Amino acid sequence: MAPQALTVPKNRILASREATLFKELLTLYETRQLKKGIKAADAILKKYPEHGETICMKGLIMTHQGKRDEGIELVKKGMRLDITSHIVWHVFGLIQKGEKKYEEALKSYTQALKFDKDNMNILRDAASLQAQLRLYDGLIESRHILLRLRPQVRGNWVALAVAYHLSGNLTEAENVLTKYESILKNIPAHDVETSETVLYHVQVLELLGESEKALQFLESNASDDVIVDKTALREYRARLLSKTGQTDAAESAWLALIHQNPEYHEYYRGYMSTKDIDLATVTDADRARALDLLKDLSSQLPKATAPRRIALDVASGPEFVALARSYVISALTKGVPSLFTDLKSLYGDKEKRKAIEEIVEIFRQEQAQPPAGPSSSEQDPTVYLWTLYFLAQHHSFLGNHQLAVQLIDLAIEHTPTLPELYTARGRVLKRAGDPWGAARAVDDARLLDGQDRFLNTKCAKYRLRAGTIDEAMDIFGLFTKKDAASPGADLEDMQSLLYLNEAGDAYARIGNLGMALKKYAAVQKVFDEMYDDQFDFHGYSMRKFNLNIYMSMIAWADKLRTHPGYIAAALGASRIAVRVHDDPSLATRVNEIDGSLSAAEKKAKAKAKRAAEKVKEAAKQATSASGNEDKGLEPPLPKDEDPDGSKLLASPDALERAAKFLHPLVVSDTKNVDVWITVYDVAVRRRKYLQALKALNHARAIDPEHAELHVRLVDYRLRLSSLEEPLPPPAGLLVVSCSSDLIPDGTSLETYNSNFLQRHSTSPTAILAASRVYRAMKSPQDVVDSTLFALFNPDVRPDVQTYYDALEFVQSVNSPRVYEFRQKCQATFPLSTLFLVPDELAKVRSKGVVGDLTAHDAEKEEADADKPGLSQ
């Protein structure tokens, strides 16, 4: 082999003094002594101004000092001067990694490894990038090289096992762990790293289906000196004993866990499995035996509610009534506010729902009667209060909103100082279709305890739903930073999904589609940042041996964008993109809304600007004094050039951005039919007919009778039949051949729509869908109207949101029967304010929610000043 000096480019060779100084430069960067690092780089460049590696290192340090543009230019210059240096490529990879360009960063690291294939730092960084990008084959290769280079480092062994596990090769993962454990020596007692490795090895064996081997391995390491996490040890042992058929030992293990944590339902399921009872699907033959076991556990754990609550899921008939009476009356007597939430899952069974109502109603009547005898003074008046509270929630859930309001008003009359009653009233009015009354009710709850963040947050959310965005911001501003540009900006920095989604929906309802898109885009950014945040844990978890938690994090990150918050934002943004595509005037129309900054927000924004200038000046002085403040590699936040979202709304690639927003949901194969319908809406407008067809098939597999799917199936047929030119092969041939599976070619759309309506004549969503289909087929207006007015047939189950959507549809098609439809809706929903004409609605909105916050609070406090016991 030729001497290394002959293979090194001349412009990279440094004299002895400068070579030593360059090594010192690398150390100074690692220890973040940035000012000294710049001096060292300048000293080298003074003699060797074309030394590419030094130029790159200086640029890297400058990016950490906040001089990002200058630093990146230096890095690029250094690359041009010495493109075969691994340091140059490593530096460029660090810059790209800081910009979250993980694919490009990995390419840079790959280039660096071509010139220094055994560099440990580059290999570790490359492995983290491969894990982040889920490139598991490359990850295995990187981990193999690291293990070969440093077999004495324990983390390299487990990291290779994890790489095999992530790639799905559990057998090789188990082989690596076995080899690793065979060479361990002098293990200290209570070693957390060893404990985590043992538990991880057990998990791998369990996933392989080798439960017997996993149990033996666990038992051989079950001493106090090896496994530190005793709860995990007991859970693994109980589960493995059950899987290996050791019934008696498994029963004892599950019982020990139940006594340790008697409220964890999973332990009861494990215990029942040892008796061959599946609590999820209890048969009539096992029902009595399961109830006996639960009663026995309840007698052993008299303070535990879990066995008594599980018994309600299992029991039926008279047995259920007896158990429910005991459970419900005990909770009402204790005053448990969450009782209805606890029992709501039972309401899918009509018999159980009816029994609960009868139990509580009889108990209410007993409480309402004046007690007689010497024990009359012992009656607790709050029991009657909580009974009314439960019944109000019960009837609201069933849609009996008027009765629910009457009950909650009785409760408020009984005890006017309990915030839960007002929030319940707000919830009832919201479901009844009165968002402004609901906001006022929750505001009354807030004023009973002004320092309760839950009540303030609830109040602000209800104000957003009522469309009073300024007033909602005033409430949010009570707890956000005073020096923030606005309360909304601070909540966005805190990644508040509740605020972002509710604000986006609020702006969309009042017609400010640009601001709605900005809020939904902020949600997308939150989830992107959450996904990026896992990057640092790829290396950290291997160093700290947090193996089981790491595997859980990977599974969580892979499903991150199936979170309801992301789904809601993706659907909201995509629907706006579809609306603007169908009606481009929405992008240029001036929206006369009251969603702009209020006077308070403008004042707060000016104050924040002054505060930000002071902070910036102080930081500048501190930086100039020390010269070592590390600003990191992340690019600075871009200036908001679109404060009102108008550019975002008018963007020509709105549908492409919507498709990108929906893509994570498509690849996750979600079971949410609304997602697939929205995917269809976006795809068909992008003329992606095959993708639209796949979306329809997914939606049909989930719910073939879904009302919105019915509309899309007809829409797809109409679009294909109106194409001026046939679709190009091969996709065109596939679309044509598969489309007949959606609606048979021999079936007319009129017959198809009529049959659908007959099958769902009592469903309001189906009636509205059929009306929209008639409109799409250009049927006469009287046909559309007569179909839509079937909503008021006595056998139709009324739903306030569907009827409100129907009203908007009637208005959009300029039906002559709009007023009649509105009047019928108002009669159907007497508590609702959604169907009022604009003048009447303005009067409702002026009753306090839209008014000045301070004036409203003062008015409320003055009205309640004489009430005894009012919390200020």
C-alpha cells in the first residue's frame, strides 16, 4: 500500500503546528467553545487560506453563532476546495440534519464514509438517520460495523439486536442478545442496563412465540439483583404463565397484581383468562361463573370499584339491575361527578340503558320526598343534586334536550354555586343547537372560579364554537404570556391542538378560510415537529438501554398522524381546498368578519414587540460579551409573510398540499370513512381517477351504506361519463373495468338513488344525501325539495347538525321554500338558535357573549353579589 501522505490531496496537508491546531479546533467545536474555535480556524486559514476542512469547520461554528447564511456559504466553499474529505461531508451532513433534511444528510454521511469507512461518529450519526427514515437494512449494516469496531461497548450489541427487531427479523435479534449475554462478566447488582436488556430479551422471545423459553429465561433472572422493575417482572411472569398453560401459578400471579393495583382492568382480564373466560365476549354459559369470581374479588377488595364496574359489563337481566342499583346509588351518594362518563359505555345495550334510567329516576323520587323520622336531619342534600346532574347528562345523551335543560335548571336552582352544573348546561345547549347559549352557560361556570384553568379553557372553546373569536382570545389571554404577540401565537408555540383545531373550525364557520388554513397548517407543523423530536432518542435510548420504551416510542411515532387532532386538521384543510377549487372566487372574496385582532390584542401585540426588542438587545449584548452562545443548527423561524392566510388560500397548488396533508392517513390504511371520502374529493379534482377509485373502495369496505359515500359514488359515475376524452391506458382501462363494481352499468342513477332512499328512509343524513344526488343529476327543483322535506316525517330521527347542513343546502340551491324549511327546523329544534334569521340571530348574539369581556364579567358579578357562598 502506498504511504497515506501520497493519497492525501496537497491542499489538505498542514504543517505540524497547524495540524495540531486543527485537532484543537475539532475539540473546541465538540465542547462548544465557539469563540476560541473561530480564533483557531482563523489562525490556520491565515497560513492556509484554501484549506477546505478548516473553512467548513469555521462555517459550522458560525452557524452555531447565529450567522447562518455566512456559515453555510463557507461550508459550500470548503466543499468545493476538498470534496474528497470525510470531514467536509460530515459537516455538510450536520448542516442538512439541522434543517431536518434527513434524506440529504444521510447521503452526505454515506459520502463521508466512502473516504473514512470506520469513522465512529459518522457511523453513529448515520445509524440515527437510518432509524429516523426507517431504513432498517442500512441500519443493520451500520450497527454491524459499529459492533465490529467496538465489540467491548455493550450498547453496540443491543443496538444491533434492536435493528434486527425493527426490520422484523426477531430470530437474529434473539441470537444477538443470547451472544451478548454469554460474554457478560462482572455484572454489578441492581444494574439498570442489565435489567432492561433482560426484559427486552423476554419481550423478543414472547413475540417469537417461544413463551416457554421466555418464562424460563425470566425465572432464571428474577432475582432482586438482576431485574430492577418489579412491576414489569410480575406482569411478564403472569402473562407468560397464562400462555404456557400453568393455570394455578398464573392465577396466583394475576391475583398478586390485582392486589397491587386493584383499579387496573387489564389485570382482571388476565385473571379471568386463567378461568377460560374472555371478558370481551362473555358467553351465557360463563356469565354466572364470571360474576361469582368478580363478587369474590370485590369482597376481598371492598374499596376497589373495578370489579364492581366490570361486573356491569358482564351481567344481564335482573342480575344487572341489582348490581347496577348498588353501584349507581353508591356513586350518587358519594357525589361522583364522573358517574355518567363511567356508565356511558353501557348505553349501547338498550335494556341496560333503560334499567339505569329507572334506577336513577326512582332514586331521585325518593330523594325528592321529604324524609320522615329521626333520621331526617342526616339526609345529604347534595345526593339529590348529583342525581339531577346525572339525569340531565343521561337525557342529553339520548337527545331529550328540553328535559335535560329542565333537570339541570332544577339542579342550578338547588345549588347555584357549582360550576359543573353550568358546564353541563352548556353541553346540553351545544347538542341542542344553541352555541351562543352554551357559551354563556360555560361563561357563568367560569365566573364561579376565575382561577380554574379548565373552566377558562372550556369557556374559550365554547366561544370559539359560537364564532366569537375575539372574546375567546380574551379568555385565553388570561393565562398566556403577556409579552406574546397574541394569546393565539403563544398557544401555537405551546402546540395546543385544542386551540388550533377549534380556532381553525371557528374561522371556517365564519367564512375566514385563509385564517382557518393557517391554523390547520400549524397543526401539521406541530406533528412534523413531534416526529422530528424522536431523532435524538435513537442514539440516546441505545446509550441508556431504554430498549422497551424505545420500541414503544417507534410504534407510537409510526402511528403519530392517526391522532384525532391531525385527522381533524387534515380533513378541515382538505375540505377548504376542495371548496376553493370548486369556487375560485372564495380565494379573492373579501370576508367581512369580526375575526381580526381586538383592541386588547393590538395592545398586547405592541407590548410584545417592545418586549421582544428588549430581549433581542439583551441577547445581542450577551453574545458579544461571551462569544460562545450556541444557537444550534436549526434555521431561524421564517417571517410570517401571510398574516391573514390570503396567500395560502389563493395558492395554485392547494390540492397538492391537501393530498400531502392526507398522505399519512392513506398509508396508515385508516378505518375512518370520512378520511377516504375526503381523499376521494381531493383525488378526483386532481384528475387522479384511479386513486379516487381506490378511496371509494376503501370507504365502501368500511361502511357501504354511508350517506356521503352514496353521494361520491354518483359523483364518480357522472364525472367519468362527462369526460371529453377517454383516460389513457393502462390506468384508464382499470378505472373503467372497476367502476362498474361501484354502481352496475345497467342501473340508472335515478333508480340507484331511489333505492338508497328507500333503504334509509328514517336517516336524516341519507335523506340529505339523496337530495344532493337529485340536484347533481339536475332533477327538477320540486323533486329536490320534496325529498328534502322528508326530513320532517314523524319516523325520521332528528339530528341538529344534519338539519343545519340541509338548511345551507336549501339556501345554496336557491329553493323557494327556504323560509318554510327554516320554520320547520325551528319547530323541530325549539332550543336551537342555528335556524334563526339573521336579525333574530343578532339579538341572540348580543346577550353577553359578543359584548366586552370586562363589562360582561362586571355585570355577572354584580348580579351574583348577594348570593351566599359564591366563590369569587
